[in-house]
Amino acid sequence: MTAGLKTVIYPVKNLARAKALFSALLQVEPYADSAYYVGFKDAGQDVGLDPNGHAKGMTGPVPYWHVTDIRTRFAALLEAGAQTLEDVHDVGGGRLIASVKDADGNLIGLVEDTAAE
């Protein structure tokens, strides 16, 4: 079961320029602002900027499905033919993420907020 699509992460090459663009679009300041990730919250949506995304194989924005059991969902996607892009790992604050690529090259992300449990 999922809680829906609530997060999208964009791979960016110039973090400062992308931060300025999304600040102008969303008209909010980032809630997370570091050299490895900038995150915005707006209207229940989490928008992230990842300056290392291209190096991780991100070819464009990745939608992240919020799930209650990331390891089970991740395994189910692999069983259904997806390929691992990013294995399940902790990104801090009790948040686990992972991503896969389907047979058509589409990227699918998963998020589990273990701190909220």
C-alpha cells in the first residue's frame, strides 16, 4: 500500500541556480539547504534538488511513492522486472529511500518515513 506521490526529486547540475529557480516558483525558502540536497515543501508536496542525481543515474525528475514497508515494495518491484537504481538506504531523520528503473527506462522512487511510525 502507498500513501501516494508526495515527493519529486530533480537531478541538478547547478544547485544554486536550481535553488533560485524553485524559490521563485514556489515562493518559499527551502526547509533543507545543504551542499548535497535542497528541499522545499509546498502544498503538501516535497520538492528536492539533488546535485549528485545525474551521477546516480537520474535522467530526469523522479517521483517518489510514500510506502509503509520500503523493503517489501522494493523487492516486489525487482521481482516484477525493475532494475535497481538506488538500493534502500537511510538519508537521515528516519527517512529511507530507494529507486528503480522499469523496462521502459522510467524511474520510480520509494520513500518510507520510519520516524513517523
